[in-house]
Amino acid sequence: MKKNLKLSLVCAVLLSGLSTYAIDGNNAFNLHVLRANGKLITFALNQTQKASISIYDKNNNLIYSENASGKDGILRTFSLEEFPTGTYFLEIEDNFKKARHEITVTNDATVLSTKSIN
């Protein structure tokens, strides 16, 4: 009887931990910045098969947009050589969620934030 009670308690704790993780996940995409080399940025969206990818300037003007897809995820490289120094935003959206990431372009480098700013 004690073993059953202990096992039930362990299962309850594990299941509540899983549901807490799901709630705290804040619906963000699993974005990984793979490489930033000069003004090239490469990122991956793991476990995302279809998404709309857009780049906006700081005034929210659309600069680039595409519908991307991939069997096991999405991998993209962007060259921002022609972008003037400033702040831009990478927006990713699928049927269930939307995330916005900051891109900072300087004279010799580009940085893509891994954290969503929504």
C-alpha cells in the first residue's frame, strides 16, 4: 500500500511539472541563432514545419516576407549587407503563435536576439 501511495505521489509531481512547463513556455518559437558572420545571420526554427517570416524596420515598415517550410524545421540565412545601421525586427508566425526578435545592424556586424520581445 505504501509503495502505491509513493508511486502515485511521484507520478502526480511529474505530471504537474510537465503541465507547468507547458504553461510557462509562453508560446515562443524554438529559435536558434546558428551563426552571425559579419552581416550574415543564420537561424533555425526547430519543430516548426510552416511559418511566415518577415523583417520590419524600426517604423514597422515591411522590408521582406516569405512563407517558409521544412519537414523537420526551417533553416534560413539572411544577408543584411544592404541594410543601413539600425534596429530591425524578425517576425515569425504560424497558425498558433507569433514571435518578434530584434536584429541590430552595425557597420560591421549583425546581431539577432534569441529572446522574443513580444
